[in-house]
Amino acid sequence: MAAKTKSCCETRTEGRPSRSSSVNTEELAKLAWAIAHPARVKILSILLRRSTCVCGELVDAMPLAQSTVSQHLKILKESGLVQGEIDGPKVCYCVNPGMLSRLKELVAAL
């Protein structure tokens, strides 16, 4: 009689505790949606490379209209991944490191 082999799913989860209960699916979905567009990923990438807040340079660094960049920034701000601070007539943006860490935790917990 041939020995039954384990499926790949059984092998991958064997001996590991289930972490699905520790994942806040609503929070993860909200943050994942915020980075689900290449332009928003690019904005985060630009912001992460800077040690200071970024103001008008975002539009110059993107092949998009100012209104489109603003819409993507709005989505990133609503998710909490990006913060904006008013500096005179401009808004300067930076990554919220706490929320970025939370996104990493949620993805790691999958």
C-alpha cells in the first residue's frame, strides 16, 4: 500500500500556529487599497527617500497632472500612510512611520 503524501498546503502550515485571528482584515484591506495603485506606490517611494517633508516636488517627480497627484495623496492621507502639514501656501507631505510599520505587521501576520 502506497504511503499518502501530504498536499503542499498541509506541509506549509504544519507546526505553525494559526495567525489568521491576529490579522485585522478591515485595517489590512484599507491599507492595501491605499497602495494598490502604482502612482501611490511611487509617491510613497519618493517620500521614503527623503529625510524631510516634501512639498511641490511630488508633482515634478511624477508623470501625472497636479490634480491626479493630489487625488492619490488624498487617498494615502485618508489611509494614514501619509501625513500632510500646511507650510504657508503649500502642504508638505511625509510618510507616517507608525502606520507604515502597522502595514508591515499586518502583511507579515498573513
